[in-house]
Amino acid sequence: MSKTDTYLEVADAAKQALSREARVRETQVRQARDRGVDALLHRQHPDGWWKGDLESNASIEAEDLLLRQFLGILDEDTLAATARWIRHRQSEDGTWSPYYKGPQDISITTEAYVALRLAGDPTDAAHMKAAREFILDCGGLERTRVFTRIWMALFGEWSWDELPALLPEMILLPKWCPLNVYDFACWARQTIVPLTIVGSYRPARPLPFNIYELHTGATPKEREPLPLVTWGGALQRLDGLLHFADQQLMPAVPLAPVRRLALRKAERWIVERQEADGSWGGIQPPWVYSILALHLRGYPMDHPVLARALAGFDTFEVREGDMRWLECCQSPIWDTALAVVALGDAGVAPDHPAMLRAGEWLLDEEVRVTGDWSVRRPDLPPGGWAFEFENDNYPDIDDTAEVALALTKVASEKSSTDAALRRAIVWAEGMQSSDGGYAAFDVDNTRKLCEHLPFCDFGEVIDPPSADVTAHAIEMLCHLRDRFGDAEDGEDAAPNEAALDRAVRWLLQNQEADGSWFGRWGSNYIYGTGAAVPALIAAGIDPEDRCIQRATAWLCAMQNPDGGWGEDMRSYTDLSQKAKGVSTASQTAWALLALIAAGDFSEVTVRGVAWLSDTQREDGTWDEPWFTGTGFPGDFLINYHLYRDVFPVTALGRYVTATETATAEEVADFSQSERLAV
């Protein structure tokens, strides 16, 4: 008997060993996949895109009310509806958290408390008393983050003198100079530049009340003395000098023209970066602070720039009954790419009308202009995709990679698709950092000095390479290598193998000791590992390689007793919480994507697939109140409302395909055939 015949016998025996229960389970999994596909197709916009809501924390709504109060445009309906949402988000202990079932947060609680006072909530109401007692127990307003105290300073409830210096002259620093604006991540620089204008005007517009009840006289965190020999200590002393320069030297005649020049340049920098929808970067913080800065520079409310900015907020508004909340950002390009990949993996034909509409829409969203990324790569031609409807200034590697993968699953017009994909290859390879890894928005944005500035307590302020983004870039380049690998000599189409090898080495070198990978943009090690393993397999790493085996062994060990996976956001600050948490649909799917890519069809994988099938709702979707998306690790977290649906469909689709097309060679080993028979 030949070796092949032996393989086939073993495979047949394995299939015959399937119990009736296992066959029923296979049917249920296919049905769950199909229900998920139907639900996704139903959610597609007629124009071809998908978009789930992005839910964050109550500071977004509180700051929206404070902004409108400062500008004098707060109306009663907006105030009342938003206040209902803020009350709705309050925990039973009277506090507010950065995410669902998260820890108490003094800054968010303070901002929510002030917003509710603006709405007329009496200070002796039970929910207000509980919030206030928590704030005072934590040290009062003095112990909140710098940004919270900036908001209070806008209304005269905190002294500008007691805030870290933010001088507009920063905009004048050359690009080679440390602490120039391009040393900061794109989201940070878009926030800092307008704040330097706000800080130079030092406005104070009184509220209809004061918040003396939140003061304790404690020392603000950034004023606690640090050793002079540390960067933090040195910059702390520098902050004192900058305060002196700002208040004593700058008003002097010889330096006044420098301040005026800096303000004009900062103003122009802001205006030039406004997007077509009126936003800045498509995200809330720079949007809000840019409005404040331009308003203080004398722009009236009906000025086209401010009118467009304020109107844009309406498109981020979500109404739930009589409550109103705001998305911190919108993710249509990311969501659409993920949905197309999910549908393709679940068996939807490339020429299905939904796929064609999505492909056409994605092609139209390609960014063909230069943005801030070109500061470090001035000769690199544009070509990529952003996250939002409008964000031409800041395309990113993550979205570009996912869109490219999506377009390979669509039977769109080949020449235009191939042209866009070739531009994506060139742009992505040009955005590779010097160490071989990939960051989201910039190249070599790694100067940690920025992190030690006293005002940088609001989250991540630089954009270094990360495992998840690097993995997505690798996966994209590998798939496009397969697509363009037969290009004729001289046709600049296929990815550069040397660049790809450097990215793979970076990813291997950044594997954690336990076999996992850190997740920068999703929670957390499950997300990073779920991205890294499929990428390495696509790059040709053998599933039996030690790096893959360590990763899958870690995932198997982290499975919850119910068959799913979950990881609380606390793992960003407490390593003992790695991969610990209530099972969620998105995180279970991420773990399965890694296991399936590695060819693991053991009982662990089958139980994970069963968990997804068993927890699916009748309408083909999943419940997931838990936050699994990341803005700033440990500081700003997000619930992507489409994650709960799109990733499970991808995992179920890949599982069904993998088990239906398993070859005889894949089940030659009897232990493997036993695992397939579970």
C-alpha cells in the first residue's frame, strides 16, 4: 500500500469516527456563519460601506457640553439629552470609568460631575454626592489629569499658572530639533498645536456656578519633584523656566514679534489640516481644541472654518431614545475592509453585488495627496487609506493593509485595483521604520523624550512600531506578493523581499517570553497574537516552528472554561491580567484566527468555534458590551460596535473552509486525525 493510500485510510477513519453530535455541531457552525453573513450584508450602506458606532467614555460628552458652553452655543435639548447619557453611564458607586466595567477614574468622574452641574443636577443629589466624595478621596481636582484642569481653567476654576507651560513658539522649532511638533504622534501634535494657542490666551469665562467643593489643596501630580538626573526631572525644571519666559520675558518688546509669528504660524498650521467634513484628523480631541484655538484667534462662529467644524459634530452624534452621545471617531474604511474580508472568508463570491459596491467605494477612498507623514518621507509618493470618511492628512498602515486584503477578495475592475494596490505597496514599504517594524501613521516616531513633558499625561504621545500593525503589513505584502509575483521584469509591482524579511524578523524579535504578542490597537495580547500568527504563516513560517507553537500553546492555555477568550483592558497596566477576562465574541475570534492559521483543529479550537456558535443571537449578531479596541493603551479605550460581528464571521468562515478542505497529508498523523474528529 502506498503512503498516499495510508494517508487516505487514516483520513477516512477519522471522518467515520465523527459522532452524530459532532456532525450536528458542524451544521450549527455553518448555520452560524451564514446567519452572520446575512446580518453583515443587511448592515451595508447603499453606497457600499459599513460603519459600526465607536463608543468611548463620558469625558467625550462632558467636554462637548463644556465646549458649547464656552462658545455660547449650548442649547437646552443638547444639554438635557447628553446629561441623560452621562447619568446613564455612571456606575453604581457614583463614579465613571474609561470603559465598561472598568476601574474608577477621577478625571472622567470630575468632568462628568461638572457637566451634570451644568445640566442643573443639585450637589446634594445622591449621585452627585457619591461622585464628589470619590473625587475628594482621590485628592480632588488637583489630582486630575492636566487636560481636565485645562478645561477647568477655561472657566476660571483653575489657574493657568498652575498648568504645565504650552508655548506656541514650539511650532517654530525646526524638524531636526528635539520636541518639535513632528516628534509627537499625529494625534498628539494635532492636539498640542491648538492647545499652545489656547494656553497663550489664557481665557477664563465663568460658569453659572463654582466648583470649590472639588478642591482639596493637594499637589498636582506633575508638580511632585522628580530627580534632576532624570528626563522627567529636567523637563520639570524646564517647565518652570518656560513659565517665567511666558509671563515675564515674552511680553517684552523684543520678544513680542516672536509670539505673534508663532501664533500666526500655528493658526495657519491648524487651518491647513482641517478635513472636508470639518474635523481635524477625524478624532475628537484635536477637533475640539482646534475650534477653541481658532475662536480665540478671532474666528466668528459663522466663519466657514468654524461653521464647517461645528456642523461636522452633527454627523458624530448618536441618539438612543431620549439620550445623546458622541462618537470619538468614525471607522468606515476600517469597518468596510474588515467586513469584505469576513464575507470573502465566509464564502461570499467576489462578484457578489455587495462585494462589488464595497470594492468600488474603497477604491474611491484611496488617499492620493501627501500629509504629515511626508515630513519624514518627502520623496515618497502617496498611496494608502485612512480610517475615517475624511482624513486625507493621515492615512495609516493598518487601514492600508486591511483595505488591500479586502480588495484581493473583490472581482472589481482589475487595472484600477492593481494600480491602487501597487501604490499601496510602494507607500507601505516607504513607511517602514528603520528597525524593520511598522507604526500606524509615521516613520521612526520614537523619541521618548516627548513622554516626559509635564503636560503629556493624556496617553500615548509617540507612534512607535507595534506588533499588530507590523503583522498586518506583513500579511498584506505577502498576499500582494502572491498577486504580483509573476509580474514581468521591470514592472515595479511585487513587494520587496528584503523589506518583508526585515518586518518578519522584527515581529519574531518582539514576541513575548510566554509566546504572545502585545496588541497596540486592540486588547491586548490576544489581539496582538491573533494578528501575528496568521501573518507569519502567510510569510512562510512553518506551523511547527517554535515561535508558532509557543503562540498557540499560550492561546490554548488562556482559553476560558466556557470555551471562549477574553482580556480585560487592565492587562495594559497589570501583566497579571494578560488574557484574563469575560469571553467576548471579538477576542474569541482573534484567538481562533491564530489557531486556524496554525492548523490547530484540536478540542480547544472546536470549543472556541462552538462558543461563537452558541452565543450568536437569532439575528446573526453577537452581544459585546466589553471594550476590546484601543486608542491609548491603558488610558483611552473603545468599543467598536462592529467588531462583535465582523471578526466572528471571519473566524467561522475560515474554520469551515479549513475543515472542509483539509488534505490527507494534514491528517496523516493519527493524533492530528483524532483532533479533527473531536
